[in-house]
Amino acid sequence: MAEAPIRLGMVGGGADAFIGAVHRIAARIDGHYELVAGALSATPEKAHASAEALGLPRSYGSFEGMAEAEAGRADGIEAVAIVTPNHVHAPAAKAFLERGIHVICDKPLTSTLPDAEDLAAVARASGALFVLTHNYTGYPVVRQARQMVAEGTLGALRLVQVEYVQDWMAGEAEGKQAEWRMDPARSGGGGSIGDIGTHAYNLACFVSGLTVDRLAADLHAFGAGRTLDDNAHVMMRWKGGAKGMLWCSQVAPGNENALKLRIYGERGGLEWCQEDPNYLWYTPLGEPKRLLTRNGAGATEANAAVSRVPGGHPEGYLEAFATIYSEAARAIHARRAGQAVPGDLLYPTIEDGLDGMRFIDACLRSARDDSVWVTP
């Protein structure tokens, strides 16, 4: 018997918001959710207009009102997606967690580390699930790369290099997206390091299984009048002896969403690029490169488990996002049935979000003191 769809709500993500549409598509791809309620804008009029345009049964003018009302309904939402600017993540998530409603939240976790630590305490005490949408961990060949590293295919790791490079802020960068991302009150203390640097950092940690011991960061704002960084270089020393570098930039002309990961060990290396996401290059030491594909020959169990169609049919950004939503759905269905959350789920949690905020905070501290080495 098929499980009934999870009743989903959304905070933020009005009809004209890019990431809101992405979340709605991702939630629909595998058929696990039904979007039934929303507080889609900080402006009630815009919230209701967006809800009407999307055909939502229930619309609210604030997330506070939504949390209270939905918690009191027999058919109220079971989970909420929070897709707002960073400063709203903590208060919105707390409002739902404290009422036992599961949270699926965009990254970074919050705008400040103290807010993140407070939210993590609330999440742990609530008993509700908290899922963070670091969607790049959902790609099938990324899952294969993680499995290969964990199984020792590369041997002891030596180098972990990651970069996420864009160009959309190389000019004046006008518009709604740029406005809040360049505002410390809404974005937090990190600019590119918080927006895309956290994605790169999370991906490197996810695949390598390593933890950063120390880092040294050089953050810079090239755009005139900007107070938040639009480019960052971070050297990292990983626990266990591996070394690494992270580069994130939003001012590199010719780059759109160039997220790349390279991992090298004693016995081989792996290379992956998000703009060509169905391919993973594996090079055993002293041998020619091998091209591994999504759900193709040589695909591991971790790769095949999150592939939806046969190899050769491209899957991409939306499907990777949907993998996070579908794994969250498995966890929510288990909770519905009074069962433990399955142990094979790999969606990012509140702890991953807290780790990301500690990374941002460490980068800010290092950069303020002329790129000294600091501990996250």
C-alpha cells in the first residue's frame, strides 16, 4: 500500500522566487509530498497573491501564524520547507520545531553562529527532524565518490581541493537576489563564503569524510561599496594529515555554477564537476583515467540507489535536490509509523548546518586577523 503524501508547508519562496520553485519541483519529482499551506512572503499581500497563483489551499501572512494554526489542525502540515533569506531561518525553524513539525531548510543554517547553536539545541530537544538542503550531495556519482573514498579505493587521502565559481556579481549585481545577499543584516557576516563557499565546504566534507583541523582564509570584496566578500581563498589542514584548498568566487567572468571537487590519495584520485554531473573521473595511480557514469557500467550501489533513469539519460540539479527531499520523506514516513529513521539516509542534518556555520565563523575570524590559522 502506497504511503499517503506528506503534507508540506513552505515559508518564503513566493511565485517570483527562484529557490522556492526549485524546492517545489524537487518535492514533487518522486511524489512524496503535497504542498498544502504557505507563508510565502514577508508581505501578507504578496504572500496571499503567491499562494493564489500556486493554488495553495491555505495561505498565511506570517510564519508565526502559520506554525500556530497548522499545529492545531488535524490535517495540518507534517513538514515545512524554509526558503527565505538567511536571517529568517532560525526564528521560522524554531516556530515549527517547537510544535513538532519537521523542518527542511535551505542553507546556510542561519545568519550567525550563536543563532545556529541556539537552533541546534531547539532541534535536538524537539524530537522533530531537521534536514538541510545541501543538494549537491544528492548527485548519484557524488554518492559513488563518497563510497569509493570510504572503502579505501584511493588509500590514505592527501589532497582535497574544492571550488565553486560564478560571475553573476562581477558587475553591479542588481536585483532582489543580490540585494539581500549583500546585506549583512539578512545574509550574515559572510558573502560568497556563506552563499556558495558553504556548499563547496559541505561537499568536500561529505565525499572525503574528513574534518577540518585548522584553516586560513583570505576574504575580499572586489565590488564597489560591498561590505561582504565576493571572493574567498581558504587553505585547510584536515584532521589526519591531508591538506586542502577552497576557492569560491562570484566575480570570475565566464563561470556560471562551476562547482568542482578533486580528491587525491596514495593510490588514486577522483575528479567531479557539477556542470557535467553525470560523470566521475577515477584515476588509479599509474594507470589511465577511467570515466565512471551515473547508473552505468561500474556504478556502485550508492550511485544506482539514487538514479532514476537508465545511464545515458542525463539527471541533474533538480533530481539531486529531489534526492534530499525523498530521503527526508523516508525519514518522515518512518516517524509516522513509529519506527526508527533508516540508517542508510545521507541527507544533511542540523549538525552539518552547525558545522557549516562554524566554518563561516572561522573564515571570518581568520580574515579579520590577516589570514591567520584558526580552529573552526
